Amino acid sequence: MMKPINDRVVVKPAPADEKTKGGIIIPDTAKEKPQRGEVVAVGPGKDGNDMNVSKGDVVLYGKYAGQEISWEGTDYLIMREDDILVILEG
Amino acid sequence: MMKPINDRVVVKPAPADEKTKGGIIIPDTAKEKPQRGEVVAVGPGKDGNDMNVSKGDVVLYGKYAGQEISWEGTDYLIMREDDILVILEG
Amino acid sequence: MMKPINDRVVVKPAPADEKTKGGIIIPDTAKEKPQRGEVVAVGPGKDGNDMNVSKGDVVLYGKYAGQEISWEGTDYLIMREDDILVILEG
Amino acid sequence: MMKPINDRVVVKPAPADEKTKGGIIIPDTAKEKPQRGEVVAVGPGKDGNDMNVSKGDVVLYGKYAGQEISWEGTDYLIMREDDILVILEG
Amino acid sequence: MMKPINDRVVVKPAPADEKTKGGIIIPDTAKEKPQRGEVVAVGPGKDGNDMNVSKGDVVLYGKYAGQEISWEGTDYLIMREDDILVILEG
Amino acid sequence: MMKPINDRVVVKPAPADEKTKGGIIIPDTAKEKPQRGEVVAVGPGKDGNDMNVSKGDVVLYGKYAGQEISWEGTDYLIMREDDILVILEG
Amino acid sequence: MMKPINDRVVVKPAPADEKTKGGIIIPDTAKEKPQRGEVVAVGPGKDGNDMNVSKGDVVLYGKYAGQEISWEGTDYLIMREDDILVILEG
């Protein structure tokens, strides 16, 4: 199990060809494209601020957010909560 | 549904040729030109500060504000509330 | 109507050839030259700090302050209150 | 009349050849040379901090401090209070 | 014994070929690769904030985190707690 | 008399060939060499923090600290208190 | 005697060939190498934060930390407490 420090979050990125029920499509523009993934571990927060995301949330995050690790054969990203843009529902 | 994190806001940009009742026209100058859109989702705020914009507000924001995403066939921008300049009314 | 976000202010710039009763003349030097305008809308303040300018105030602001917009045929500047230097009276 | 915003101060620079009773002489070195002037208007302070200078104070300030304006035929500088170095007395 | 100052932590890096029970494998990508190690000393915290890691924790940290020292024949890294990404368990 | 603003301090630099009883000698290395002087005026402090130096203290300060002024025929440096390194005694 | 200002500390660096009982050896790598020394004077702290090091502590600090001075024939370094990495004991 991974216990993130402070305001860090562990995210399991969604496969590139996977689609949500809502049908997220990242447009082909010059702007930075957000990525989608599922939160698998959440830190306790930093400087007494609570965390807004929870384990199981499907989130969008910036393309260059986080550091890659591999744990028991699965790739994850470790990022700060503020690198997450939105939680997707439905 | 998209639930923004912290002080983030989801904005649906207005079509380039659309005009408000007030007749917003962006002048052709060297200065950065603000864009217009409608707020569709608002985060809970950051560090205990309340949010000033609400769902449904028509807003102006900086040209380079936010990250583009597409959700159920519609393009949106995800930005911080402070990237919004003014709320338009009437 | 424009409702500024946080500590933003909407200013209607004075015409270049207009003179106040006090006769403001910007000297021709290498220093940044402030501009004059009238405040037409004031935000609620940021992080609980009150605003010092009011609608109707005639103000000087830095030459490069703000973003230009056009609303109902009139050009405005949207800037942060701290970009304003002084309120002129008389 | 000019009412400075926040922690700003309006200073009337002393003529280059004027001397105070104390005989301020700026040495000719490579270091930035402070300038002398008289405070003519003081803002209310910023973020709840009081101002230390008062109208009528003769002050020294950094050579590149402030922005130049002309008001009723006189040149002034608008700067932040913290750009002022010392108040001169006597 | 080493007593870290403020929010600093002393980490004993794991040998490059060692594997945890969980089988951490760092993927071969262009992103910065985190490293694994064991916490051997923890500072008292900084500015009144408590520390989240404890002596004995196995942690991942950024590749360029910390400064190397050698103490009684063993190499260690001294880093700030916030350079640690996650605590590994199991 | 000079009354420094906020956390500023007026220092009268010691002559280059003067020696204290303690025999301060600045070594000839590539590092920045501190200078010695006597505090002649102290500001009220900034943001409610008290000042640690007093009028009459002999202090060391960084070589490039402060701005030079001349007052009644004597050269002084105006610097922030935090540019002072140590107070010398004895 | 030297009384450091705010959070500054005076350190007497250990001779390059000296060894502690614990046998500190700095490895020969590309990373910045910490140095060892003994604390001889400690400031009162900054902004109300207490100091963690005491006079007599043997400490490691970054190679480029501090400014060199010589006092009564001995070389010292003046640095901020946060430039110290660990206190060594035993």
C-alpha cells in the first residue's frame, strides 16, 4: 500500500483508448491536454488543509503532472492534489 | 458532471460570432483580449476562501486562461476563479 | 453591467486630449507614465480586504495596467485595485 | 488633491541644487544614490498596516523609486512607502 | 546519531538491485524516477507543523532529492520531508 | 537626524584600516566579505516585528548591503536589519 | 563575542583532515557535499520561531552555506539556521 505524504495523491492513469460513459474527448489543439485517471491513495493534507479528492474518484489532471512509479506491476502517478483539475461523475 | 478542485471553475466558451445583449466587442489592439463564456461548474474554494462566481454566470476571462477539455461532445475550459475578470449582467 | 471579480476594477480611460480642472500633465521622461480614467465598477475585494476606490473616482494608473474590453460601444480597462496609483480630487 | 491607494505616497522631489540645513551630500560612487523629497500625500496603508511617514516629512528614497506625474504644473513621484529609506529631521 | 534540523529527514537509500515484497519497478520513461529508501532520522518539524514520516518508514523520493553524506561507513541522504512522495507498506 | 522607515537601519561604516579590540580580520577568499560598522539609527520594525539591533551596536554586514548617503559630511549606509549578520561585543 | 541577528548561527568549521568518533566521510560524488563544524553562537530566532541548534552542537551544513569572517585569529562562518542539515551526536 502507498501512503502519500502531505497533499500528494496517487493516481492510476486510464488507458489511452478507454472512454468514460460521459465520452471525454481531448480536443486536438495547441493547449496543454488534461489526462484522466482514478485516485487510488490520498495524503492527509498539508498545513491543516483538508483534501477534496477521495479514493475511487475519477479525475482529470495536467499532462505533465506527477511522477511515474510502478507498484506490483501497475503504473501510477504521484502528484499534488492541486495538480488535479476536476472530479468526473456519471 | 464535473466537480472542480479547490478554486477551479469550468467555463463553456461562447461561440466566436455570438453577441450578448450588451454587445461586447473586443477591440483590435496589441493588448491581451479577454474571452467570454458561461460558468458551468464551480469548485468549493481554496484555503477557506469563498467563491464569487456561480453556475450560470456569463464571464470574461484572459485569452490564455485555462486548459481545454471536451465532455460529452462540448468543449470547456478549466481555470482558476482568479483568471476570471468580470461577471457580465444584462 | 460588469461585476469585477475579487480586487478587480473596471476603469473608463479618459480621452488623450482631455484635461482635468487640476490640469494633469504627464511629463515627457523615460519613466513609465501613468494614465487617467474613471472607475465604473469595483469588485468585492480579495481575501477579506476592503476596496479603497469607489465608482466615480477619477484615478491614475500605470501605463501598462489592465486588459482592454469594449462594452456597449465603449472601451474599458479591467485591472487590479493595486494597479491604481492615486485618486484625484478637485 | 491626490489620495494615494494602499501604501502609496506622493513625494515632491527637491530641486537638484537645493540643500537641507543638515547639508545632505550624495557621494559620487558606483552605489545607487538616494534622492530627497517632501511627502505631500500618504495612503491609508495596506493589509491593515499603519503608515510611518506623514505629510510634510522630508525623506530620502531610491533613485529609481516611483512613477512621475505632473499635477497643476508641479512634478511629483508616486511610490510605495517601503521605497522610502529615511525621514530627515533638522 | 544524526538529529535533523527543522523538517529534514535522513534516509538510507535501498541498494539499486534490491526489491520490496510489493515489487516496486521504476518504469523506463523520460519522467523523473523516484528512488526508494528507509527513514533513519526525522527532524522536529518546521514552523509548528508536525512530521508525517517516522523512523523505519520505507519511502519513495525524487531522484534529485537530498544531499549525500557518509556516516560510520554508510551512505545517507538528507532531504526535506516534502521531498518524500509516499510511504510504502506491505 | 535620520529616522529609518520600517526595518531599516543607518550604519556608519568603520574606516578600512581600523581594528576592533577583538581584532577582526577579513580573510582573503572568494567568498563575500562582511564589513563592519556602527549603528547610528534604527527603524521601528516592520509588520509588528521588533528590532534586534540598537543604536551604538558594532555590527558586521554583507559587502553589498545598503545604499550610501552622506549626512553633515559623514558617509552612512542605509540597509534592512536582516542585512546585518552579527553584533560584535568586546 | 558575536551575537547573531535573527536566525543566524556562527559556526567554527572543522579542519579538513579532522575525523569525528563516528567517522564522517564525505563520499566523492557529483552531489553537493556537506561540511562539518561546531556552533559557537546562536541568534534569538526570527519571526517568533525558536532555534533548534545550541552552542556546542556539531553540525553538518551545505558546502556553499554562510559567509566567512575571522575573529581573534580564528575563521568562522555565519549562516542561517536552516542552512544547517543535521546535528551530530556521539
